[in-house]
Amino acid sequence: MSNTTFSRAPVRICDIGGWTDTWYCPDGAVFNICVDLFSYVRIVPSSGKKITIISENLNLQTIIDDLNNIQYDGTLDLLKSAVKRMGIKKGLNIYVRTEAPPGCGTGTSASVAVALIAALAKISDKNLKPEEIASLAHKLEVEELELESGVQDQYAASLGGINFMKISYPSVEITPISIPGEKVYELESQMLLVFLNSRSSSEMHKAVIGNYKKGDTSTLKSFEIIKTCARDMGKAIKSEDLTYMGDIMNKNWKAQKSLHSLMTNPLIEKAEKISIRNGAIGFKLNGAGGGGSAAILAGIGNEYKLKRKLIEGGYQILPTKLDFSGVQTWVV
């Protein structure tokens, strides 16, 4: 297994201000927290020039025979686009796996792209800064694949930690937020990541974008509230009382729900009710909404009961710790 290159990148949760990191919002603001549900990449050299990409989670495989003739056909296209943009011209076997479930709403696809770009840079002796990796990962989606994509996920996966992002799409100005160790332990104890279901948000994206472009008053108002929440969260996370954080999560979620009727459903409403009844002080769906996962802030002393009631309700708790390392590469 000599000369095998590895990389990993975290995902983000509790993305306060999400929806405002996109092209249709000229002055966005996002706060998010990175956690240790990593996307892993392993690259093994092979003879010849054939590049094989294998997604271990999805049980999918694709082969690139000709770098100049890569077909985007719906099978691992994001990974193929990274190989193309990085100009890889040697035989490789690329293995990818993720710890976050598919459709979790935690920016997993961006995390995978960041991890792969970092690993490909390593084998190509290219010294890319985390911000450069993030920018390229975003370009893969919007330029190569012509998809809608915000910018917060790529920068979170590259940099790790807790960040406030001032966004003038596609430019991102990062302010890392430093908190003492005791606060990190408190958040790890009280913040729950709850998996609801795998979801696709494309229909909702189209509807919200359409309303925003039309100048819909309700949509514009919700976006302003969400951006204000992101700015306030940077202060709240440093406060002694967790209640401030919980209040902002709830305010953001209320504004997020008002963006579209698809934002919530009975499965989500049930999780929210269980949470409120059992000592949660903050609730917000991660990512676009409509499913995926929720970040739930438990009041002190309520965390065990809250976890137990959610599990009894049929939900899955994804154990996490905060990640401050960002994307990492190593060779064995």
C-alpha cells in the first residue's frame, strides 16, 4: 500500500443564514459549525492512464479512459469534474466514502469535492491553500456541471472550525470564531445532530429562487431575518447562556420555513414537537430544509432525555464532535 494518498474533510451543521450564500442574494451572511463526520478519499496509483472512481457508500463506479473526453452522465459527475479540472493524466484508483448519510443536508457533496481536490493536489505536487481548494470545489458545481450551488459548504469543509462568512457571491470573506475549550465541550454536549431522512431540495430551490427574483415581499423579508441571525450568532456563541443561541436558531428556522411550504413536513414537525417537549432550546434544519437532518440545542440537563425521546420517535442521532482541522491530506 505504498504511496497511497489519503484525505478527509469535515461537514458543517447549524448553518445560520443558509440560503443567502448564493448568486441571487447579493450580500449574504452565514454562520456555521464544522463537525467530525468526515468525507474520506483514498488514491492508489495504477498502471496505464485509466482512472477508476469508486463510491463505497453508493456502491457506484465510473471509469475515465480519456481525460479529454469526460462524459457527465449522472454517475459521480462531481468527482469526474475534479479529475478534469486538476488535469490528472496518470492511472489512479480513487475510493471515496462519507460518514454523513446521503441527503443529510450537511454539505457532504462539497466536503467530498474538497477532500478529492486536496488529495489530487497532493499527488500532483500542487500547493493549494484551503481557500483555493474551496473556490475550485464551488467552480466544479457551477462551471463544470452548471448546477445551483452556494459557497458556504466548500469553505467550511476546507477551513473547518466555527466561521462567520460575509458573502458577495461568489467571493467569501471568512471570520473564524474562536471560543474557549469549555465552550467547545458545552456545545459538543448540548448540540444534537438528528438524521431525519434523505432528501432532494431541487424543487424547493427553484420555487424560492423564483420568488426572490420576482421581488416577493415575504421572501425578501425572510432573507433579511436570516442574514441578521447569522450576524447575531457570532455574538451568541460567545455568550455564557445557551438560550441566546437557541433563540437565534429558532428565529432562523421560523424565517426559513416561511420561504416555502416544502420546507417542513409531518416528519420534521414531529421531531420539532418532541424536541420542544423534552427540553430543546433551539431547533433548525441543516441546509436547504425539507428533510435531511436537524441541529437541536438541548437545555442543560435535558440532553439525555431529549436523545432518548427522539430515538423512541424513530429518529437517528449522529454523534459528532467539533472539527477545527479542516481538510487534511497524508501519504502512507
